[in-house]
Amino acid sequence: MPQESNAKTFEGIDDVKKALSIHVERMSGKEVVGFYAHAENITPEVEHLFEEYYGDEFKKRGITLRGIAPDHESLKSFRAQDAEYGRTMKIVPFEKYSSSLSIEIGDTYVFFFSFKEPQIIMIDDEETARTMRQIFELTWSSS
């Protein structure tokens, strides 16, 4: 008997809000890690969601974040608020890492977040999350 899919797609701003609500609820008091994209093509709606969820909601719920992000002009306002919101970032040269897709790793799931559409693909699988977290830690320790 085939297993039920553990991948969910959240498309459009309302669905992305739902995914982010799930994210903050599940990660309360925990650490999120990830590989973050430049924000060159971010829409005002998605930028507002970032401020709401990755700023106020993370802070209110005691969620910390460690991430690797490209050195890009579009991220300067986010970097200016990192300390206030419990974010520890390693910034890498844009020439080496220029992703337009963020990959965020929770405790038992992984988000692939495209700002352009906007869309989140969530893989809700403990083994996938553990593997992605190991890849993150290897990259973190070598950068």
C-alpha cells in the first residue's frame, strides 16, 4: 500500500500565511536554521509577512534563527534587525551563493520558500529534516 504524501504546497499569500502560522506554532521555543535567499524580487506583501512572522512572531514565541544568506543589497534592512529578533546570520559572497529560494529547516519538516509566486513547499518528514539540518551544520561550520 503506498504511503500518504508528506509534501504539501501552499500557494498564494493566504496559503503562505497558513504555512507560516504552522511554522511559528510548531517551532515555539526552538531554533530554526536555513539557507536564505536574496530579496531582490520580493513583493510588498511577502516583505510584510517576513516582518510579521520572522520578526514579531518569532520574538514573541522565543524562536531563534541561524542562517546562511547572500551578501546582497536587498537584505540590508533584514540584517539591521537580526540582533533584535534573535537571528544569527553568516553572510556569504553573492558570487558563491545567490539563491532566490529560501530553504528553512524546522524540527521535523523543511520549507522551500519561493518569494516570487509566493509559494511554500513543505516536506513534513523527520528524516528529511534531520538530513537537511546536518547539511546546514556542515555548511555552517565550514563558512
